[in-house]
Amino acid sequence: MSSSTASQPSQSANTHAVASAWADVLVRRGHLHAVLPAPTGQWLVQEGPKSPVLVLPGPEDLLDLAARVQRDENAIRGVSR
């Protein structure tokens, strides 16, 4: 193992960091009311202040949710790829 790979964060840590960044964006832009990582690796998501809390199994699921929000937003605005 080279020293450059030993100092790199794990893929899991990177996925968690990216999911955390997307959680901030989704809340800041009003797509979700609250998103919190749980100590178990799960993510707690609330769509609105009176909505039930949803439990996502992991950061990948939060990234999937962010991708769905992007697709929905692009469809509303008529943006295509």
C-alpha cells in the first residue's frame, strides 16, 4: 500500500461527505425540511415540519433522493440532457 492511498479517505467516508453536502443543499433550497445522519449510518429525512420522519438506510439512498429531486426540478423547468 503506497503512502498516497493510505492518506486518502475511504470511499465510504467520501460518500458520507457528499451525502452530507447534498443534505445541506436540499434543506437550504427548501426541498426538504430536515435531514440528519444517524449514528447507525442511516439518514433521517423530513419533507415538511409536520411530515413523518423517513429513515433512509444509508448515504447512497440520500444521494438517490437528491438525484430524483434534480430530475424532477429539471423536468419542471424543461431542462433535458
